[in-house]
Amino acid sequence: MKTAGKQKLKTFAYLITCVAALLLTACSEQPSDTYSEYQARLANALDTPPAEASKLGNIKLNTRSFDTQSTVNVSILQLAQLNSCALSTLIAQHNSQLGKVATPATQLIYHIEFIKAAPACLQTLDKTSNSYQQITAAKHEKQALLASYFAQFLYTNTELKKTWQLTHYELDNNFNGLVETELALQRLANIHKQISTQQYQQINTQAIYQSLEQLNRFNFNQALITAVRKQTHLNNQTTAYLAQIELNQLCDPIKNKRQAQVVSNVFKKYYLAQLQPYQAQLTGALERLMPHYQALWLQSSYLDKALKPMLQPEHPGNLLNGLKRSAKEHVIWWQRFYKTCEISPI
């Protein structure tokens, strides 16, 4: 009885802890909430209604079918002749999955392992046999289609596909998962390079599952891209709103500069103290991950037209350049404000 009572108390305490954690997460202020407060305080201090906010939409990726249709198959009779090599087990396991939905990752791994196992298996067969000819043809076909399988993996596997879609979760200042996500992307980019350079034997297919597990655990990519797009959008929106303010009237030396001082305080409290450091963190994280995004998506055999401008280094729509530019233009307006009003930003 005492043991049962203690167990109930432990369970109750655990539930209370979980509820408290959920409430704390739900009540904590998100960076976009801070930005909304910044915009509202500016509008109040400037006595000017804020511009109607435009909503940030999802990136629309084109749905397409990838060229992964295999035309060469190993027959049951030929499979029986392969019982002395690892390829036999691999094909048998793959065939046992027929009728089941294989994930893009599973398909990619199967074709890589087939290519890796084929050479050793071919050495056991007569070069004039049908089995030898069929396996050789299958290997060549899979090598030719492997880049398409990898592209399909990038655009249809859940952990990678959702990278470019908006999420309600926002990164906090801790940026938990950055290191793990960077390593996961690095492993996948390395496999992509090995496919491109035909270094099939060096590919560690288990690293694919390991990387996906890390990406799914932290969901850092999706949260980072969402945060970068949101902060860039809000910067541009707020700068456009401020550009409508007549600084000569706001900073009229004949009038008391009290209003200008209040406006300055809003900038210092919200943007300088909170939003600018957060955006600097976003910039740092994106600078670390952008090379891997480019190595995976930009250098893929298929590049969606919606992603191309966001990843191309010199394109105006590049995510990293866009965030930096939006922050710079926002600060430039404030520099004009302080110069015109002749008040100190400190």
C-alpha cells in the first residue's frame, strides 16, 4: 500500500511539473511578440497609426515527381543464384517490404547499399550469365538515378521538407540544437558529395538515419528559417512605417523634444536591448548553416525555383543577406533620427 501511495505521489508530482513547464512555455514572450510590442509602442509614441500588417506566407514548393522509376529488376530465379553474397539478403529484405510504404530515406539507403554490395557479388558470378548481366545493368541504373533519389529525399522526407515551412515554434535565446543540427546537415552534405563524386563505398548509410533523428529531435532548421523570415519581414515593415514620419516636425527645435525622447526610449528598450541581439544570434546561426543548405539544396540535381533566390549567395532574396540588409536599413533610419533630433542614443 505504501509503495502504491508513493508511486501515485511521484506520478502526481511529475504531472504537475509537466503542466508547469507547458504553462511557462505558453506564457513566455516570443521574439515576434516583443517585436509587436515594439511596433505598438512606436505607434503610440509617434501618435501615428501603424501600417496594416501584411502576413508572412509559406514558401510554395512545386510538387513534382522525381525520375526514380527503375526498369531493371532482379528475378526470383536470379536471386536464388546470389545466396553466396550479401546482395541476396539486401534484395530479399527489400522485396519483403513490397506493399508497404517505404520512406524516401529507406529508398535512398537501399539503392546506395545495392551499389556498394554489387561489385563483390559480381565477382562470384560468371560474366556470361544472365544474372551477371542483370545485376550489372541494375547497378548502372541505380548509379544513374542516385542523384534523383537524393533530390527526392531532400524534398519529400518529412524532417527535411518542413525546413522551409513556417512553424509556430520560435527559437529562444539559447538556440538549443544548433550544434547537433549543424553536424547532421554536415553528414548529409558529405553523403551528397560522395554520391556526386561516385565514392559509393565510402558512404555510411546509417548516418542518414542518425542525421534525421537529430533534425527531428530539435526541429532547429524550421524554427531558424521561420525566425529569420519573420524578423526580416518585421524589420522591413517597421522601417517602411518609420519612413513616413516627418523628422523635421518630430525634431522641431522650437518644440520640446520630449516626444522624440520617448520615441528614442522605445527604440533603446525594445530594438537595441532585445531585438538587435536576437537578430545577431539568428545571423550567426544562419551563417553556420547556410553553407550546408547550399551544399544540399542549391547543388542538388533539382532546385525548386522558390528556394533558388533564398540560397544563391548574391541574390537579393538570399535569406542571410536579407536579414542583414533589413537590420542595417532599420538602424540607418534611427541614425538619421538621432542626427536630426540632435539627441544622444546613449
